[in-house]
Amino acid sequence: MSQRSRILRPSGAASRPAAEPTERERALATEMTKDNHYVPCPLCRAEFDLFAAVWCAHLDAEPSKICPACRLCLCDHPAYREPNFWKDAPPAFQQRGFQRLFLYYL
């Protein structure tokens, strides 16, 4: 058994098939192939197109998009600095300037 196999399969662990994508994950994958990605603003709850929204001018590590309804970005949102609220951006988002994706943008 290779060292890689030992790392990936702890002793006694059964090999399981990959989990089927959830309905939300399937919807997100479909949405990512479109030119729009509508999300509710976490601050005012207005729905806006994340891909069409303007980036804020903050020069911190991760700028955010500006909600066209309330004209606020998420840089001061309490969860914005929490690492658990981020994941690597899927390729469709990377093509639109996102390196990482704030989970409220899903």
C-alpha cells in the first residue's frame, strides 16, 4: 500500500462513493454558467447581480462588491474577516475577478 493510500484511508475506514451534489450545489453550478449571479445583500436584503456589481475601493486583502440598493460593501461585515466564511472561488467566479468567495455571495 502506498503512503498516499495510508494518508487518505485511515485504518478501518471504508471507501465510500463521492456524495451526490445537493440541490443547492447543482443550482449554483447551473447559475455559474450564466452571465448573472443574483444574491441578497446581507445588509439590506435587496437582491442584486453579483457579477454586474462594482468592486469597492478598499485596499484590504479582499475587496467586496457594492450593493446597488444600499450602496454599501461587505468589508465591515462582522463575518467578512472570519476564515470559515470563505472558500476558494469556483472557476466561473475567478473569471470575474474573485480569488476567494465569501459564503454570503452564494
